[in-house]
Amino acid sequence: MTGQAGRAQRRVRNLHDEAVPIAQRLVLGTHLRARRKELKIPMKQAGRHIGVSEPTMSRTETGQLGFKLRDVERLLDLYDVLGESRLAYLDLLDHANRTPWWQDWKDVAGKHLQAFVSFEEMAQRLRAYDPSYITGLLQTEEYAHAVIEQGLPDATAREVERLTELRVVRHQRFDAAKVKQLICVVDELTLVRPYGSTAVMRRQLDHLITLMDDPRYTLRIAELTKPNIPTNVGMTVIFDFEEQVLPAIVYAEHFDGAFILQDEEQVDGRIKAFDRLQAASLSHSRAAQRLRDLRKKL
């Protein structure tokens, strides 16, 4: 199997209107694409070899559609992949075709949320900023419930409960994965704008103060009154994966949808914007003190 996944094609995936790119499928597709390009085999030729159109081949390589065992074996024959390398590809196929744990929430989790959870599950490090509310992995259950309820006014009580349950399970899985790390810039506005009630916000701040002592969490605060804080990056989550698995991927949301960036230049631009915001924000130790001060006011 090739060591490098290869540079992603220039694209922005709008997750509102297309098949969901699942991280586990994307890993296999990315490596197969890298091997195909290494051999200079056109996508159309590869698709014809397994009996699919070029657009279908493209969606498969980019994690939007699943691979069948027969098709992968025929591609490996075409790409002259043998021995241990072939077994490695077939192992990736096995992981890609497993039913993910979040499928239990498929009835309430939309396409963009399923994609997000798949990348969150696989990433080794997440870098996050959200100007609207406290980042999901930092939320208490009752704060999450209030955010989801407010953000989905047409949802039923059951749907809100189910989505809250999914968020809690995501927290639990992140905590259980001891090697994962979260670097978060918290907008101070989200710390003073309450969700749920004042009591809910008190407990949310207590939770954040507790997390400040956990080395897996690095929190910075973008001060509300500091001039020229570069928050124009908007809601951004950067997923960093283990070396050779996937290049960094950016997830961003807007009012009525979400999109994923994979192009190297676009991802690099987001990372630099996030780094500028992080550098302009309160340090971890000063952020801890600001949280304690805000907690006293409540």
C-alpha cells in the first residue's frame, strides 16, 4: 500500500445535498486513489474495469459510497497490489464496511452530523472554534439539550432527547480514547450568553473549570472586549489524523448546512486562521482564571 494518501482534489463538499463522506470509507478510497494515480491509470479506466461510471468511481474514492469486496479485489488486480500490501487494503475494506456505532441514531442524525461523527471518531486531535455556543465535546448534557432544543425549534421532544443522547455518547467515547486531544478556542460570548438557565450555565462553567486540569484538553478564550480578535474564521473544526491515515480535514458549518474542505491549500488557510485566533486568545492558564471569574459572577 502506498505510504502517502496523495493530495486531495480541489473541492468543497456541501453536506446538505450529497451522499455522506464517511471517514472509514475515505481512508480506503484515498489510498486506492493514490495507487491509481501513482500508476497513472485514468479514473474512467478504473471505473470501467469494475463496471461503474466515472462519477460513481469518484464518489467511491472520496468516501461517499461504499466498496464491494469483488470491486476492491479487481482494482487491486489492476493496480498490481500483492502480498501483505493487498491484505492491508482488504483490512481497510473490512473497517470501511463495518456498521458504525452511530447508526443507532441514524433516525435523527442528518448527513452532516454523521460525517462529523465519523471524522471525530477517527481523528487523533481536534482543533475547534465556535462563535455561537460552547463546542460540542465540552458541553454538559443539560447544556447540550438546551442548545439542540433552541437550534431545532421544529424537532419533537423525542428527537431532541435522541440527539442529546448521541452527544453524550460522543463525549464518553472521546473520554475513553486516552490518546485523543482537543484544542479549543472558546468565544467569551458563549460563556456569558446562557443556554437553558443560569443554573445550567453555572454547572457548564464548573465542567469547563474541571476540564482545565485534564492534559488532553487545551482551552483558550477569545476575549469579548479585546479589539481586533480574528474570529472571522467562523465555526471551524480541524481533524488531525495519525500519520499516513488521512491528511488534515476541515469541517465548517453555516446557518443552513455544512461543508468539508480537503484541498491542501484551503485546509492550510483554515489552519493558519485558527492559529492566528489561538495566538490572540487568552492562554490556557489565563483562560482558567477567566472561567473562575465568570463563575463567581453567576
